[in-house]
Amino acid sequence: MTFSLKFLTSFKNWLLGLFNKSWLLSAFPQKKKTQLKLPAPYPETDENLPKQYQNHPCPNYMDLKMRFRDVGRMNAIIEALGRDFLTAMPEGAYKSRLGQISFLARRMHEDLAAQDVASLIERAHTHERKCPSDWDEWDSANLHEMEVMYRHHCKVSPDLMEKRAHLSYEGRRRHRDVLKTNDWNAAQGFLQEMIDLQRTIAESKCLRDNNHKTEAPYQALMREYMPGARLEEIDKLFGDFKEKLDHLLPRVLEQQKQQAEPIEIEGPFPADLQLNLNKSLLKVLGFDFNRGGLYETGHNPVEGGTPDDTRLVIKTSNTANFLNSLKSALHEGGHGLYIQGLPRDQWRYQPVGQDLGAAVQESQALLIDMIIGRMPEFFNYLSPRVEGLFQRLGDEAFSAQNLYNTKTRVQAGLLRREADEITYFYHVNMRQSLERDLIAGRLAVKDLPDAWNAEVKKFTGKEPTNYAEGCLQDVHWFVGKFGYFPSYSLGHMMAAQIFKAMKRDIQNIPELIQAGNFKPVLDWLGTNIHSKGRMFRTQALLEDVTGSRLSATPLINHLEDRYLAAA
């Protein structure tokens, strides 16, 4: 008997080492779980706890909250490692850092896609249906987002997710290098590998509708950045907007022909002074430097971060032009303000405490960058400060009017990141069309430069003279962000619609901006958008804030008011 017990104990321990423990949960009886030990400094009284730790009548939901808390922690570590990768990491750590990030991405995916997560979600939904009074709107939204995240991961293999993370960060290095060398041959092979990977991932994720029709692979990829977005809805929005923009653009160009050209703003502008200016403006906007920072990189900028560690990353300043660096800081600052305003105190690592995806993210960035950051009153505030900073007192090029004229001059150029507010859409529309063709196999990677040049000539009348100002200029495809580009134009539309609602509630925005008082604006955004996390879906949030679903009309009206008001 003694021998048998020893043998059985050894045999069970051997099995635990051989198989995944989660598989054995259903095979061996488990002891009752001990109550969760709360991390310091949280008090033991339940009503004083953040919602993330408050006990819930559904034990399966409690298990899910702890599982997703740990997933959120892993994601925060990846974010911190990624920002270090772009800014401070020594070159010799490159390969090991790729391995670290890839390993964590795989582990996070495995924890999300585990079969027991599906069982817990199903049981929690059953409890929600049977005991609806136990669930408030935040917990219900959190459970819904848990299911969305699970479905996003469950059909994709861990190997693919590990490879995606590896290629994504390797792609940042590859993109930086090919921009310097203008080497299309070096870029082509890497882009082909990335596109092949994205197609495979898309095929794993594709959903079927009630008629058993499988969605387009591009839409499956797009869902990662804009949950719930449908290609037919985007096509309609883009089609309507382009039709109106095609009529608006010639009128704006004709009007600006009658105006004097802006005075050229000549450098040099020391990089350290530009960084000081950018940091000062972000502080005025309300960015909390106790929970974040602004850093420069030789790579392209990157959005993201966590509410507790929001490190904004912009490209190293060009000493010949401080306005480009300023634009980038304002844009990333808009992202950062959104991230810092998320409901971290109650839902720090839970899905419901996260942002609503790329389109809403870009709406916050473009609201600060393109709408508020290009108001005449903003330049009234900025002008005397840059005159003093760069020692150009009395220089007409630094007058508020000239700065405004410079930033609102409409001229179709080759570079998306330097595009004006009107022609920006044509850049985005071209890119989303090309990447859809790449994913669908209608466009071969080797033919991308010619296809790019032909399309860009249609709306600029110019052709790139090198790959760096052509199809290699953006980092998105090198990091695997196929399906992200539509979020820029959708975000611009949202920004205009949100700003219209904000002006309804705050009557004196121009005066506030001119005085450098951004607090009422940030408070309004915090109350109406940032603090909501994912409690609402995107369209529901827009309807709650603005009274209507997403429409291109507010953006057209905004552009007409800004660019044709003097007509």
C-alpha cells in the first residue's frame, strides 16, 4: 500500500511536469481556491477597493478579472520594453530584446487564448443572464471586452503571435535603415515576409456572418485596431467624404492663390530648444510628466503607452524646421492625454479600462494636432513664446498670422506626415487602398513602388524622386499594421464631430486657447471620452457625446469654416 501511494504520487508529479497544468484541471480534483490576497496598499474593506479587486457574486468573473489583470501587466511590460527599444537601449541589446518582447507576446497570447478562458466567459455570461442585478454597466462591459479579446486571439497559434512580435520590432530597425539607404531591394524581402505573415494571421481570424459568408482578410486585420468596423461602412464614409472634398479642394486652392505666400521660417532651431518647447506645450495642455515623458528617436514616432507610464516618442528634431517637431509632439500628446485619462484607478489592467482603439485614439491626437493646434488663437499664444525662445523678436516670420498661414497653407505634397489638413485624406485613402490590394494578393510587393507613384501623382501631380519619399516613408507596413491607416481619416471625422459638441458645452474655447488655458478642454475630454474607457462601443460613445453616429459632415463643415471663411 505504501509503495502504491508513493508510486501514484510520483506518477502524478511526472504528469504535472509533462502536460500543461490547465489541461489537468479537468482531470484531477482541485482543492478549493483560497481567497485572493490583495496587494498592498489596498484596504480589506471591499467597498474601498478599486473595481478591479472588488468581490463579485460570480466567481468565474472574479477568476477572469485576475487573469486579465496579469495579461494587462504583461502588456505594460512589453510597452515599457518597446519604448526603451526605441530610445535608450544599447545597440548590442538588439537581438536579446527582440527575444524578450517576442517571448512575452507569446505568453500573453497563450494566457488569453487558453480554453479555460472560454469556459469562464461562458459561465460568467450565464450568471449575467440569470442574475442581471449583480452586474452594473462597467462589469458587463468588462466581460464583453474580455470575450472580444479572447475571440481576437483564440484562433491564432502562439507561434504566429511570437513571430509577429519579433518581426514588428525588427521592422522598426529595418525601416530606419532603408530610409537612410533608400534601399528598395532590402525592404522588398522583409515586406514580403511581413505580408505573408499577416495573410496567415488574417485567415485564422476571419469570421463568418449568419449567411456563412467569410469576411475579407483585410477586415479581420482591421478589427484589431477598430473593433466593430466594417469595410462597407468605411467605404461609404470615405466615398462621401472624397466626393465633397473633391469639390472643396479646388475652391480652397483658388482662394489661396489670391493670398500672399507665407514668409519662410528659416532656421537653424537647436534640437534642445525644440524639445524644451514641445515639453512646455505638453505641460500646458495638461500632460502629467509624473506619469510620462517625451523622448526623441531615430525611428518613426509610436503611439501607445500605459496610464501610469505614458512615454511619448517623436522623431529626432530637424534643426531646419521646428514646426514639424511641434506637430509631432502635439499629435503624440493627444494620444498621451487620452491614455493618461483612462480609468486607471478603478480598472487599471482590465479590458474595460483600455482605450477604444485606433480610430478614437487618432481622434484625440488629431483634435489636438490639426483642429485645436491650428486655430488662429493657438498661434496667438505660441508666437511670442517662439520669438523669445529662438531669439527672433520682431521677426515677421514668427508673427501669429504668418505661423497660422504657414500651417494652413494647402498644397498637395509627397509626405503624409507633413500634409495639410485637407490633402491628408488623399494620403490615407491611397494607402488603405494599396494595403487592401497587398493583403488580397491583387498587388505584388515587387510592383508596389510603381503602383504608389502612379497613385500619388493623381492627387499631387508629382512623382517621388526616391523610395524614402515614396512607398518607404511610413513605418506601418514594416511593423505589420495592415488595417491601421483608415483610422486616421475616421479619427479626423470623429475629432471634428467631438469638437462641435465641445463648442456647444464650452462657449469661449478660442479665448481659452489664446490665454493658454487648456484645462476646460481637457476636463471636458476627460469627462466625456477618456474616463469612459471601453464602457461604450465607439458608435455608442459618439452618440452619447455628440448626439449622432459618425458622419463626415462635421469635418467638411470645419474645413469650409477654416479655409473658405474669407471667400
